[in-house]
Amino acid sequence: MAATEGGPAVLAHPLDPTRLDALLALSGAAGWNQDADDWTHMLSVGRGWGLSQADGTLVASTVVLPYGPADGLGGGFAWVSMVLVLPQCRGRGHASRLLREALGWLSARGLVPVLDATPAGHPVYRREGFVDAWGLARHARDGGTPLPDAAVPEGLRIEPLREGHWPGLRALDAPAFGGDRTALLRALGQRAPRLAHVALHDGRVTGYVLGRPGRGATQLGPLVAADAATGIALLDAALAATPGRVLADTPDTQGAMHAALHARGFAVQRPFTRMLYPDDAPAASIRAPGDPSTLRLIAGPELG
Ligand SMILES: CC(C)(COP(=O)(O)OP(=O)(O)OC[C@H]1O[C@@H](n2cnc3c(N)ncnc32)[C@H](O)[C@@H]1OP(=O)(O)O)[C@@H](O)C(=O)NCCC(=O)NCCS
């Protein structure tokens, strides 16, 4: 289907995971951090739509990542991700058009759309009917800042992630995230084993951290921990294995994590808003999946 919408005609099509150069050009033009592994993962577990000009230039993208329901955690939902338009093609309705395509696909499958909006994306989502759930902040740290000498709380052990830790890790993650994202967690564990750590208390997994390399920085997260001190000990274990620039996205309610990040040389780069598409649910029952009290770092705004 072609449309002009005030610029050159564009054609809608499924996103082709083999066109990595075009995908990376799109995310790179916005200064985003995704690398080829990120796009490959998202398009293998999710579904994407694009708009291209007649000369083949990819000008816009949208991806959805379905996450399965975990035991006792209600229905499934899907992350709306990689909503991007080339800078010179913005303001022509491209993002709104692909968003509607994605919302139609999710509605047909009974999946609730959830996303983390940038300030630029927020008005576009509001217009389509998304509502705010809670706020997040992206923190960034350049390499070279020394880490403070923080003691690991008594009785707690921080260890590199091993196969035997997975059942405990998954049991901790499901209520924090609000769904089953095992495929994502496994992929992150394989991509950056040096960052992957668990916290153990009496042999029980009480926290974990994962992360991944990116185009210009290492992204830490998700980091889930039963208490703030465990979360900070995990942060330090991952940071000790991360030279160079680091990004970490934390819910606004995580005061102790914000303070710990600042003490380690991080500065807030930009806000995000977690939003969901409420359908016809009564306003009082609208709640984003998961528990931001134990979710100390999210995986990233494009992953949840
Ligand atoms: C956010 C982003 C995706 C929006 O893309 P876009 O294609 O410009 O969005 P749309 O055109 O659908 O809507 C944006 C504006 O264009 C206007 N618009 C929509 N259709 C239009 C048309 N046919 N002609 C002119 N303007 C139009 C909209 O009213 C809207 O204006 P407003 O927000 O100032 O009120 C784009 O700015 C972007 O890639 N930003 C960087 C990455 C980013 O932050 N993505 C969001 C991730 S959550």
C-alpha cells in the first residue's frame, strides 16, 4: 500500500531481518544504541513493520515483542518497540500509521500493548489512546569514573550466573516484569556472560543482573532484586566488568538506585514514560504489568 502524506510515496512492508544495514541506519540516525544483535533478536521473537521509499530507503519502523503470561500473572502483553522515523521524514504521520498497524495486529491476538515512550514519542502515543503508568530515567556514565568501595551486605553472595541459577532467576523475574520473558533473558545471558550475576541468600536467588553491548555503550539491565542493598551489590558486580560508556534505565520510584548510580558517576540523560493501551478497561483498573518496587533496572525502553 503506497501513500504520499506530504512527502515522497512510501510503501508499507514487513521488516526484513536480513536488511540489517537499513535497520541500523534508522536506529543510528536517532542516536539509539541498538546493534545488529538487538535487531536480530527483536525480529526473531517479535514482528516488525516498515515504510520504504521507491528507491528502497527504509524511512520508518515499528516492532512488537509479545511476552507470554507467567503462572498466575494474568493475560499476555506485548512491547511496542523501535518506533523510529528518519529525521528528514518526520511529521508526515509515518509513526502513527505504523503504530495503528501494530495495534491492530495486537488487538487481533488479545495482547495488551505496553511501551516506554521518549518525550518525542509521548504525544504520538497519547493521541492514539495510550495512558501513562509510571516514569523512568535513563542514566549514563562514561568510563574511567572509579567505583566507590561498597560492602556486600552480610549473608549475601554475588556470583556469576550459572545454569543452576535459572529456575530461581525466572521465579524472581516473572512477578517483577509481569510476564514470562525467558527468551530475552537467555539471549542476554549468552550475549554478555561477563555482566550476568546473581545474588544468593541462604542459597536462594534474591536478585540478578544481565546486560548487553550496544552501538555506543553497554546497557545494564534488567536488574531485579528483593531489596535495595542487593540491587546495589549487583550493580557494582556488573559495573566492575564494564569499561567504557554504560547506560542504565531505572523506575523513578527507585530512590536508592538513583542515588547509587549518581555516586558511581552516572548522570540522568532523559526521561521515559511507561504507557499502556487500556482498550475499554475502567480507568481505576489500568495498571502496567509488573512490580516497579523490585524492578530496579529495566532491560531497556525497547525491551521492557
Ligand atoms: C517520535 C517519532 C517516531 C514520531 O514520528 P513521526 O512520523 O514524525 O510521527 P507522526 O507524523 O505520526 O506524528 C508526529 C507529528 O506529525 C503530525 N502529523 C501527522 N500526520 C501528518 C501529516 N500528514 N502531515 C503533517 N504532519 C502530520 C502529527 O500531528 C504530529 O504532530 P505533533 O506531535 O506536533 O502534534 C519521531 O519523531 C522519531 O523517530 N523520533 C526519534 C525516535 C523516538 O523518540 N521514537 C519514539 C520512541 S518511544
